[in-house]
Amino acid sequence: MTIKTGLLSILMFTTFIIVNGQVIIQRRTIEERTKRVVDTITTLLKLDLTQQTHAQTTFIEYYRESDKLREAVQAGTLPEKAQFEKLTTDRDEKLKKFLNAEQLRKFKEEIEPVISNRKRSIIN
């Protein structure tokens, strides 16, 4: 009897963890992700208001297109790696238009790796 009770307890606990884990991993909205990145780069790169506006537009577009590619993956269609690379390249080209050379260097070397690692840890 105690073995059955123990197994039932483990099963209930596991179910609880799985259900709650799905809620915790829920993806942030495009606006939430954009705000988080723009707030971070505004602080670290000392962006002015015009740069903040351009950054917001750039990252909203980036995350919209990124989500479209992720939805294709979930639907069973694997986009080519080149599509993801093009998305990042396009974003970087837009960043070059309003960030100075030092800001862009700092973004690529210090900020982008942190953002990329966060994405990988969520996906894995």
C-alpha cells in the first residue's frame, strides 16, 4: 500500500512540475522582448531618444520575422540556416544606420552574446 501511495505521490508531483514548467517557459511577447533589449542597450550604450526609437523599430521587426521562422519550425517546416543568418544580418545593417562605431562594437561583442545565450538556453 505504501509503494502505491509513494508512486502516486511521485506521479502527482511530476505532473505538477510539468504543468508549472510550461507556464514558466512561456515566451514573452514581441513588445516585451523589444522593451527588454531596448532598455538594456539604452543603458549600456547610452542611446539618445532618436536612437531608442530606431532601436525599438529595428527589434520589433527583427522579433516579428524571427517568430515567423520559429512558427515554421513548430509547423514542421525547417527554414534554412541562411534565413536566420539573413535576419540577423538585416538587423545589424539597420543598427549600423543609427549606432556609432563604438556602440555597434559594444553591442556585437558584449550584448549580443548574452542575448544569444539566453535564447539558446530557453530553446534547449
